[in-house]
Amino acid sequence: MSSTVSRVPAADSAVALTYFKSLLELETDCWDAHHAIVNKRKDFVLLDVRSEELYDAGHVPEAICLPHHKIKEEALREYPQETLFVVYCAGPHCNGADKAAIKLAELGRPVKKMIGGVTGWIDEGFSLDR
């Protein structure tokens, strides 16, 4: 008797390897972003893509407020073309980071999403700046 977990067989290891490696090309997590910030190894621009009001209420340290609907080439002019942007929004229940990542990719900018967003940041026990 099989469970609902094993009823659909797992992917071939080569398929799984390709898939999970590709996720790391597109995503980072709160712990890795926090580690880079506190160890002065931040080699990316962290964008809080929520509203300015939510940003002011609490945001990840060193994040810049740039709501996803304001992401345009003129807003990015000060950053070299190769700058890596890491975007986040409220959390898993929000698609603002996905919208921001699409806009950045359309502009030819390197981008990753910080999975978990503010919710994940707090869940990890990290504090927000106000």
C-alpha cells in the first residue's frame, strides 16, 4: 500500500538535480541574505517591493524601498547593469516579489527573489528596521 507521497514516483535524480540547482539561480533565502548583511558581504541590492507605508512600518535592514510598480529603467540608473537585485515582499502569500522580478528581468537586470519575504525574515528570528 502506497502513501499519497510516494504514489507519484520521485523524479529521476538528474531531473531533480537540474531543478533544484535552477531554483538557487532564481532564489535566495532570508538566512543567506541576513548572513551576507551582518558579515558585510552583501554583494547585491536588496529591494523591498512593498508599499512605502509597509516599508516604513518595518523592513529588512539595508533594504531599499522600491515598490514593484515603480521599477523602471530610470529608477535603476544609478546601478551598474550587472548589479544583482534581490527582491522581497510580504511573504509567501504575496506575489509582489514575483512581479518585481519579472520587471527587473525584462529590463535585463540580474535578479533573485528572497523567499519568505518579511514573514520569513521574522520567522527566522531576525529583526526589522523602522
